Amino acid sequence: MLELLQGSDIPAPEVIALDPDAETCDVPALLMTRLPGHLDLTPKDMQGWLGQMATALPRIHGLPADNSIGPYRPYSDPKTVDVPRWSRRQRAWRTVLDLARGPRPRARRCFIHRDYHPANILWSRGKLSGIVDWINASNGPPEMDVAHCRLNLVGLYGLAVADRFLAAYQSLLGRTAADFHPYWDAIDLMDSGFADRGDVFAGWRVIGPPGLTPDLLRARLDEYAVAIAARC
């Protein structure tokens, strides 16, 4: 994945050396460059922060699909998941699940990060300085990167912030938020594991905004499910 990014304007690590068979190191190893910057999950300028994350995506999606990496697939079959028992909005979740189990809308195929979200982005002096964790990169619909980032924004900050990110991204393409098909949000929500756990990620408790609790996360996910259902 990293080799495919080399030579592009995407701020990703570069490969220095690879020892996949542990011939030199005691374990399989990859040596890559260190990117400048740090995580910033409490930005002072939320709109600017969202805008820079949105702007980076078309650059990633501008790379052509490459047969050396695999195609996008959901982590789990929507037919094997169910609505969360903890939810107070069962009808909305059922609508979302039905949508996720339905046909995939037509979409172009390109290089996608597959795990694009704020905890995989580095910042330096208020500027986006790096994008990391490319192990899940694949060939697939660009909308999946948008939906996955939106879901994480919902969990970290709430639906309004996720909607602002979508609006920023769609404006770059000359489209409106209403043009974004709800299927992509639905499939990512049901594929994420959020519904099963209904709990705050352990990593978010350490690096995320303060005050995240299971009750708050569940309320935000319920609100998100209602919003997706309303767009069906």
C-alpha cells in the first residue's frame, strides 16, 4: 500500500526497508519514515479541522485502483448482524439494517484508505501533516472512506459534526450533502461493531475528547440511525 502512495502528494510514510521473512530481524519487520505531527482530537478550529480532513480524501481517491491490492469488502456480512438490543430506536435501526442488506448503489472504483478517521491523521501547527495506518487500503467506492469517517465523528463529537464533514467533502465535488446516498452510512454503521458493543473504544478513553461514556455513545448512535433512516 505504501509503495503505491510513493510519488503522490499524499502525506503517508515511505518504505525504507522490508524484512517479511525475518531474515535480518527476529520478527517480520517494516521500516518506514516517521511523519511529523501528532493526533489532535480536540481541535480549536473544528471547521478548519474538518475541512482539511475532507480535502485530503479526493487526493487519495485520485489514485487509480491497483490490482496488486484487494477489493473493498465489508468486515461482516450484513445478513449476519442484527439491530442492537440496547437501542431505544429499534425501528430506525431496522430500517438502516434493511438498507445495508439491499443492493449497493453504483459507484466508481478507486484506491481508498478503508479506515479513514481522525485517530489516523496527524497534525502540525494546525495543518494536516500525515495520514497513517494504511494496512486496510483497498480498491473500492470512495464513499466508504467518507462514511467511515462520519461514523467516527458521530461517536467522538455527535451527528452535527459528522454532517459538517460531509458538507465540506461534498462541496469539494460540487455536490450537496443530500446527494450522498444513505446506503454508505448504513453499511458502515452495521459493519463497524458499534452496534454490537455500544461502548466507547478503549483508545478513545485515552486520546479522545473527555466525557465519552457508553450512554453518550449509544445516544449518538441512535440519533445517527434515525438520521440515516430518515434519508431512506
